[in-house]
Amino acid sequence: MFYFDWTIILVIAGIFITAVASGKLKNTYARYARVHAQCGLTGCEVAKRILAANGINGVVVNMTEGELTDHYDPSSKVVNLSSAIYQDTSIASISVAAHECGHAIQDNLEYRPLRFRSSLVPIVNFGSKLAFPMILIGIALGLFLKASFMGRTFITIGIVAFSLAVLFQIVTLPVEYNASKRALQQLEGLGILAGGEDAQADAVLKAAALTYVAAAASSLLQLLRLIIIFRNND
Ligand SMILES: [Zn+2]
């Protein structure tokens, strides 16, 4: 069985796209982490100001460990900011802090795509654990036990489980873009950004969003590969 599995190109393309997006984010982040915003507010202060301006009183702003670990947790109502974002007054810090508040605003307004995304979390966690073991069991059944029907069933379940993970990443995209849009609106509306700074904040937010697009594209390519292999080995 010496043949070239051309579908591996899809995986390599995915890895390449992901690496380019994450490299771009790191560069953009490093660049604007050095540019101090004229307002002189830290990420934490900006977050608190945005939450207050939107009448969101039940959400706390916390400092969390790690780098670029910033996220909003809808279940505990916490805006988690990494130490650099929390403490610094850079364009990168206030942009990321505002983005996470964008998610808190979505949650407060019961924004549907966020709700839908949150409802997918338990299924996706289960599905992504299940996907590859199912596919491997399916292949093993087909190869060693000649149980082709059982094998096909397991592989199909595995691919469906993986599709759920891909769906989750696709649903994430409008949620992320919308949070960034809200972030810019808040930063501009509350007069936090000075002239020319909005383009810089936009660059940080766009670079961050691009990593989600790359992740979704990469997963989609992997799914495509699984389907092609499965159909070829019918
Ligand atoms: Zn986000």
C-alpha cells in the first residue's frame, strides 16, 4: 500500500493558515502593547467603565493567569483579563478588555448567537472526545474483524461528532466579530479612544478575530479530509 495520501495537503494547509493567523496576532499584539492609549486607563478600568455605562452591575472584572487567556465567562458572569491586559494602559490592553465586555453586553442583551453557542458547549465537549476514538475503532473493526458494516457505523458516528466541533467553531465567528464591533462602539462612544487610536484598536481586534477564522477553516479542512478518505475507502 504505497500510495501518496494527497489529502494530507488539507491538514498541512490548515496548520499553515493557523500558524499565519497566530503569528499575525502575536505581532499586532506586541506592536500595540507598546503604544499607550492617551486616556491613561488600564484594561480593568476600561472594562469597568463599559460595564457601568451599559447598566451591567452583576458582572465582575477579574485578573487571570497566563497570556492572551482573556475571556468572558457567561456562567459565572466574570470578565477574565490576563495580567497584562488588566494592568496596562496600552491600545492592546484596552481593546482586548473592551472585546471581553462586548461578550458581557451580548450576554446581558441575550444575543441569540451567543446563546446558541453556549448551548452547544456540552454536546461539543462530548463530541470532540468521541470523534477520533470512534473513527479508530471503526477502522480497526473494518481491517481486523472484516466487520465492515460496524466499522462504517463507528466511522460515521465519529465524523458526525467531529462535525459538531466544526459547527461550534463556525458559530463562534459571528459571536466574536459582533463582540469586537461592540467593543469599538463602546470605546468610541465613551470617548476612551483619542483621534487615530480607533484604527489601532481595530487592527488589534481584527488580528484576534482572524485566529478564530483560521481555526474554523483548519477544522473544516480536516473534516473534508475525513469525508474524502471515508468515501474513497467505501
Ligand atoms: Zn471573544
